[in-house]
Amino acid sequence: MRVDITMLRSIRRSFTEGIKGMVKNGLMTVTSLLVVTACIFVFGVFLMCIFNINYMTDKMADNYQVKVYVSKSVQVESDTLGIFIEEDISLTPEQYEEKKKEIETLIIGTENVDISSIEFVSAKDRYENFLETLSDKEKESYMYEDTQHFPLGDSFSVKLEDNSKEISTIIHLDEIVGVSEVLNGNEIYASYASAGSISSSITDAKYEEIKAGVKAKIEQIPNIDTDNIEMIDGKKYFADFKAELSEEELQGFVGLPDDLIEDAFVVRLLDLSKAEETIAALSDIENVKNIENNRELIAIIENLEDVVKTISIWIIVVFALVSLFIISNTIKLTVHNRRKEINIMKYVGATDSYIRGPFIMEGILLGIISALISFFISLWCYEGLLAAIASGNSVLPIVTSIAPFGLIWPELIGAYLVMGAVIGAFGSFISVRRYTNV
């Protein structure tokens, strides 16, 4: 108990002497307060920037949406290519067989072609395979009746080892002598459909079935918030978009079908850090045409946060060193004025902590007062900024992305007080240490 009372008396004495030292130093105290306040305020500006970047990122993460568009076109082995042989009626059957072998050899030598998948498909077989994909009603309406010359000729069917290199592989295959064209499964289907009277688009009933299948696949992806999957009607979305356009702007959309835009699922992610792999999984779902997301914007904000943090560290270091220098000189002045008193206390057996206490307390008080001044300046500037933004109609949406001061002030004032106290205590300790060694 006695130890506690002694400690309290020592703290009270240090506090009282610290106040007296600040008053006696006058101009140096004011200078120290101004410099440390400036240092902490600049630190606070960057700290508030970081708070708001985190706030914006979190808010965007909460509202982060991925649009998954469902294709209305028939999807038929899009990963399989048809390499069609150029028709030449002057060739004899033997010459034609020789030509086929030459083309097949060149296909085998093409990079990225899965050799085991190479298969010759006659024009008749491919045509009959196409008919098998049609309903009975579609077969009846199919008007192409020339059984001697089919819409597409003989071909080789191949698969690729890496679908991401499809375009470059098609270019190489298309350069083979004797090849007329290279088409993927969807293009082959469209070629047959255009030769008859059927559409390469699917029926509404089939589209609903496909959408249900896509949604089921989406729900199986681990990072998807399955409770918040929404459907966007493409027709309605396109109609609403055109409704906001002027008569002049609408001229550019004349003749376009109402179902130009596919229906889409709007999904939210549970963990934004796994966005890339989740989007890749969504892209792999059959009948998904494309994915729309704003991940790039979030990445820019995250990079901005790193830049602000780096700049903040260097500015804080520079201002902290300046503050330490000013506080150190202020305490030196106090120590110099009381050097005789310090020597007497040292000779009569006073401990270093007893002698140093008032000076270190003076530095801490300087830091804390500077922190409080900086906090109120920050409050005034921040509220003024919010008011200025709110008064400008053109930037009103920005207000929703800036954190209210009430949300950040506890962390802000805590950081201010800690920084002020540490700078003050350390600066004082550096100055007083050498003068207590007598």
C-alpha cells in the first residue's frame, strides 16, 4: 500500500513539475506544440485516407456483384473444331484420298491439336448428326433438301489440348493447303441452321430449362452466396435502358431485337479474396456466355491503399524525427534551467527515475496536448469536407463512400494519443539522460 502511495505522489509531482516546465519554457513550448501538432495532423490525414479506403473497399465488397449471362444460342461441342476440306470435283477418288492423308498429316503436326481426337467426318455423317440434334418439328421445317450437296463438306473433327489457344490454332489450321475453313461446334450448327429455316437460337421453353441448369451449377460453387442469387430479364433490362435515351440516341438501336441482351444471374461472393477463382468457375459453366464484374476497380482501390500506406510511413518518419528534435531541445532548455537543482538531488541520493520523471512527463504532456489539438483540427476539416461534398450535386454519390467521422474517431484519437505520448516521452528521455549523469 505504501508503495502505491509513493508512486502516486511521484506521478503527481512529475505532473506538477511538468506543467511548470511547460509554462516556464514559453515560446519553446508553443513551438513544440505547433510542430508536434503538425506532425500528428499529417499522420491523421493519411490515417483517415486509409480508413476511408478500407471503408470503400468493404462497402464495395458488400455490394460486389457478378453478372452471369446465359447464352441463348445453341451450344454444340464448342471445344471441337471442324477442319473442312476444300471441294475439288476434278480429283479422282484415289487423288482425293491422297489429299485427305496429306491434310491429316499436317493437322497432326499442328501444335495444340489433340492427336488422339482426330477423326474424319463425311459431309453426310455430319449432316445426319446435325439432324439428330433437332426436334421432330424442327426436322419438318428444315428446308434444305439437296442430298447430293450438303451445307458443309467433308472434314476432320479435332479437339485442342489448350482451349485458351484456340484462335492461334485455328489460324495455323486454316493455312493448311486444301483446307477451306475451320469452324467450332457452334459455328457449324449456325451454318446448317442458316441453310434451312430454323434458328440458331433456342426456344423460350428450352432457355428456361438451360437457365435452371446454370443456376443449379452456380449454387454448387462454394464461394457463392446462394441466398442472394437474382435473375435479370434481358428484355426488360434492354427496354429500361432504351427508355432513358433521347429520340436521337434511340436511332442507333433501330432494328435491333428486343432480346438482344441475354438474361443474367446476379450473384454475390462470400469471400472477395477468392473472386478470381470463383469467376473462373462461373466461366466454366456450360451455356454461360460471359461474366461481368468490377473486380478491376476493387484492385485499383487496394493498390491505392498500399501507396497511401507507403507514403504515410515515410511522412510520419520525417515528421516524427523533426518532432523529436524540437521536443528534445525544449526539454534541454528545462534541464539547463534546473541543472543546479538536478545536481543537488543527484548528490543527496535521488534516483534517476525521480529526477527524470518531471521532464519525461513534460514531454508526454506536450505530445498529448498536441494530439488533442490535432484531433479537433481533424474533426473540423473532416466535417467541412463532408459538408462541401454534400453541397455539390455532381458528387453526391461520393458521400456514401466516405466513412462518417463518428465511425473512425475512436481509432483516430487513440492513434493520436499514442503517437503524441511516444514522441514526447522518447524525445524527453533522449535529452534528460545525459544531464542526469553527473
